[in-house]
Amino acid sequence: MDYDILEILGKYVPITPELEAALNESVFIKSFKKGTILLKEGGFSNECYFILKGCIRSYYLKDGDEKTTEFYTEEQVVSPLTYGKNTPSEHFLECVEDTVACVGTPELESEMYQKYPVLESLNRAMGEVIIANYQESFADFKMATPTERYLNLLKTRSDLIQRVPQYQIASYLGIKPESLSRIRKRAMSK
């Protein structure tokens, strides 16, 4: 495998022997094929994911159209809003590529937090980074024109352009595929 979970998580907190033992006992890695729906609208979310390889898309259905809200790739956490709650989901999660992820459940988290309190610190540290990144990303998105959104995507997540179908990129940017084509042409001619 071309990923090392300890090295990845070591970016957030120091990996002590205790944490390494906890991770070795608690990390459950699963593989999902491209096109796998991990969560459907109306379904209940009992799993969260830390992506080691691949891409997961979050989207809503509105008036029959898919509205992409996020793409999650390597070293990102996918934790649905309804994770661990007895509340039906309003969105879908789909694997855009073959994906390998660490999979967590509320029961596993609770058990492992009791056994290894350091895991809770790791989760908190990662959560703080994630929330800060999303707040900044959301503010940038709200303030930008469609062209600026596309140029920002090229700057910050250019890999998505090759990994994700263009109609999903357009949906993510809040525009129609035809508009994305025009924006791309203008951007390439500069």
C-alpha cells in the first residue's frame, strides 16, 4: 500500500507508542469501488471515513439535479452531519474513484476513546484543522465570482480537474457545465 496511517496522523499529533498501539488496534481499512454509494438521502449515517486513497463526493438532489457540495480526497475526513445520530441524511456520499479509507463508527470511537484517551485528543486536533479550513474555504467561495471559484480550484485543488467529471466540477462551483466550458476557455486563452 502506498500510504502510512501513522505518518499521516503524525502531521496532527505526535505518535506515541500508546497512540501507535491504539491505532493498530482500532483502524479498520476498507476498499470501495468507484460508483459505490456510501450514504443515500434518507439513510442513516453510522460510518465516517478518513480517506487514504481515492475521492468521495457529497451531493444533494434538488429538483432532480445533483448539487455537489464537496469532494473529499486523500487525508481528508468525511463525517456526515447526521453521523451517529438517529436522523435521516439529506445528502448522498458517492465514491468518485476507487477509494481506500479508514472507517469509524460511533461504537468503535466510544470504545477506543475509553481505552485510549489519546485518540480523543487526535480527533480533536484534526477536527480543529478541518473546521478552520472549511470556514476559510466557505468564506472564499461565498465572496468569489464563478470565474474566481474556478481559478481558486485550479490553484488549491488542481488534481480534481483530472479526477472528477466536469459536470460535477460545474455543480460544485454552482454553475452549469456550459458556463464552466466558457470559463475554462477564457482562462486557457490568458
